[in-house]
Amino acid sequence: FRDVLRMIDRSKDYGLPQALYRYFMSGEITDVGEMPVIAARKALAKKTTLDGEARMLIKASHANWEVVVSQFGSKKEVWEAVLPEMGYMALLRNLRNLAEQGVDLTPVLKKLADAKEVARSRQLPFRFYSAYVVMQQAAKLTTPLANALEDALGHSAVSLARLPGVTVIASDNSGSMSSPVSAKSTVTRQNASNLLAAIAMRISDEGHAIVFGESAKLVPLSTRDGFITNMMKQAQTDVGHSTNAHKAIEVMLAHRIKADRLIVFSDMQCWNSDVGSTATLSGAVARYRKSVNPNLFVHSVDLAGYGQSAFKTDDPRTNLVSGFSEKILRTVLDFELAVAGPTTAPRAVADVTQRPLPTLDDIRARY
């Protein structure tokens, strides 16, 4: 960057104060008034003890927690000194550090649960669940903290459009879903599946949750319960380790559920463990369409990205997507509107959104 500044003609279009130029070139501060934050940061770097001056310099330099904790150590008084300068993500990721050092979490929880702060932070719902798991494993999960994270999780999904009509959400709880969504994540694919199912339930006019593995079961979820509570209800439903996804359709038929859409969350490692049976998920959907609702939409969400699919790619009423963000759910109405049109989409889907009718190419480009 110094070489760039030497090469350009600063007298023309690249005006730069002389004090700032000198700082970039040599690190010298010739005018504290021109760069008070940088001056405060340099003064803070020379401090060896966390005294009154150091606290003042932390505030004046907007020093982040990494700088302050690295310089003065992970102690209660150090965290309390930098706490006012910590952003939303920093607070969320350091809950365990704060709790272990005995910092009062009351102001932290207030900020974490604030709807406006959640919206501004743009954190995915999975971040809040990850924090919940970390605090639970560290035996630091208190009732106020659990409530704050549950509230934050709810706020993070509030912008999703409602799903009109009847929605069935099938969540894969088979053995292969125990793998984490990434190498460093504490969230498993089963966690992702059950959390996305809980979110989809919350935004559905009428929702039915099914978990499947070797068998499949209808799970009574209440939209009055929190997301994490509904996640646990699904996770605690024993369906075995195989991935007989087609049995979710059998449950729909057994309970006579006439659905407008089916949303499947799975790693798509679907097969049939029943000896002598050739039933498949796509075949079961075809039978359901033939006997119950020929206009059933299917939204197949691949949580692993192995490149496999339980459905044919040429089915015009099947939406094949991958990922584990709640933004996946935004594709549901877009896809149904694009395929069925505003007049024939299930239960007046067109009335739910004010966006222009997208094409399939628009959807693919956007997501």
C-alpha cells in the first residue's frame, strides 16, 4: 500500500491528509487530532496493566475483544472492560468465555434477545442453536440464557413468508444424519433437519411433522413451543437407523393427510431396508399423487451435497435444492408460483407474496 501511495499523484484525485500519509508510510503519528482512534490504539498497545487509563483507551480505540483479551488475559475484569465494545456476533460466540469468568450476562442476554439486534446481526438460526449446545455441554446453560437464545432464534426466522394450505415436513433422523454439517461445526445434519422442520412448522398455516429412518412416525409439534423444544421432540422419536424415506408417505396415507406440499430434509442417502420390497420415495410420491392429490408439490432439500437425489430431475412439481440455511424455505413459494402460476397455486399462494412472478431461471440465479 505504501508503494501505491508513492506511485499515484495525490495532488489530483486522491487527496490524503499529510498526517495520515505519514502514518501509512512510517507508522508515525504527527497529529493526534487527525487520527484519535489510531493514537488511542497505539497508546493501548503500550499498556501492561488494565488500569483506568487502559479502560479509557479501550473505549476510545474501539478495540475488539481479541486484542484486549490477548493483551490483558481472559479475566472477568478484562471481559467486563471490553464488553461494551463487543458486537452481536462476538457476544454470541463468547458466551462460554463470559460465563466461565463470572461476567454478569444480564445485559448480554437482553441484547441477544432483542428483535432489532437479531435482524441487524443477520445471524442464521443455527448460530443460536450452536451457542445453546456449547453452553449445555459446558454446564452453563441457565433458564434465562436458554430463553434468550430461543427468543433470538425465533426472531431470526420471523421474516419468512407463511406457507398457506397444508404442509407436511419430513425430517430424516437416520444414522447417517449424525454427521456434522461441516468439519468444525457442532451442528449435525439431524440437528439441521429438525430445526428446519421446526421453522417450517412455525410458518405453516397447517403443518404436520414426520420423522423417518427405518420406520416413520408423525410427531405432534405445537407451534406454541419453542424451536429447540420442537427439535428435541423430533430427535427423541425413535425411528431406527436405516433411511426408508418412502415410509413418510405411508404415514401421510395412514393419517389421511391431504397435503399441498411435502418438504423433505435429508442427506438423500435413501434406500429400502425391507427385504423383498422395491418401494422408493419417488414411487411413493407418485402413488400419493395418484390416490390423494395430483397437484402435490415436493421440495427436496439435500443437507449433505453428495449429489444424489431421491427424485427424478424432470418432475415439474419437484423442487430440488441443497443447503441448510432457513433461506432454503424462501424458495418454496417462489417455485410453486413459477410452476403453478398465481391462479392455480395451492390455497392462494399468490396472495402471500407481493414479489413479481419469477421464472425458474430467476430462482436458480438467486439461490
